[in-house]
Amino acid sequence: AFVAQGCSAVTATPAVTVQSGVQFRDLYPEAHKRGRIVMGGTCDSVGVGGCWTAGCFGPFTKRFGNGAINMLQARVALANGSLVTASKCSHPQLFMSLRGGGGGLAGVVVDFVARSHRAPNYTSRAEFSASAATPAACQSLVARTLQMSAATGMNHSAGALCDNGGLHWSCGG
């Protein structure tokens, strides 16, 4: 189990250390081989650095929190050339600024440590495709679909922006 720099051993938790340029398409299968999941988005071509410093929402966000919340520590190269390790117990203001608060503004993150979670035994996925002829019909379609997905507990996250699944909308004339 991992303990962030400066923190008590009571905070020990399963975690993974990842260099900032790693993409989720490489991280997800490695975590899965170990029976773990790591919080990220639905676009597996995104890198952990951009995802975790911007928030990052994915299929398990409702259960485990977003990617930024699961960040436990980061090694950061500062503008003065120093390399510091930021966590909630060491350089806490820097750490909080990295967790979805405008990543890339405080320094260059060299690597991250993020909490990992036991992978579920079963998962399911649903896709939905729809089109509407008018903007009003599209607005109604989107509103009703989101109401239905909220009622069933579906997570309609960033999949709408990706070509690998999720909700796809075609609203035009």
C-alpha cells in the first residue's frame, strides 16, 4: 500500500505510479491484469497528465470519484528548477492546484501516484444513438434521455465526445 510523502501510515492505500505522458489505453489494461481499476475518462487516447489535472470523469466516477480526487501525489518540476513532491501532506497548496485546478500552471508534473480500486467482477455498457430534425426536437430528445439515464444510474460522461462509445448526438437540419 502507498503512503503519500509526509502523511501518516494510516492513510495507506493501493495505488499506481504513472509517468505523466502515459495514455489510458496503456494504463487500463495493466491495471486490469492486476485486478485493479484506475479512475480516468472514457477516451483512452487521453494522457493521465491532462486528465488528472483537469478533473477527468469516467464510467466509475459516481462510485470512486473523478480522476483528480484519486490523485494522491505528484512530483513536480517548478519554474526555479527544483523538483518537489506534492501531496495533501507535503506542499499541500501546490497539490490542490494540480487536482483539477488548472493543471500545468504550477509546474511540470513528472509523475503521478493515483489510488487504484478493486476491479468489479462484472461491468456493462450501453450505447445510444439518436438524431432529431429540429433544434427543439433535439433539445427535447437530449433532456428526456438524460432524465432516463439519471433515473437508471447510468453515467453519461465524456463518452459523448469520443469516437469509442457513449452518447452520440446529431442535431442539425
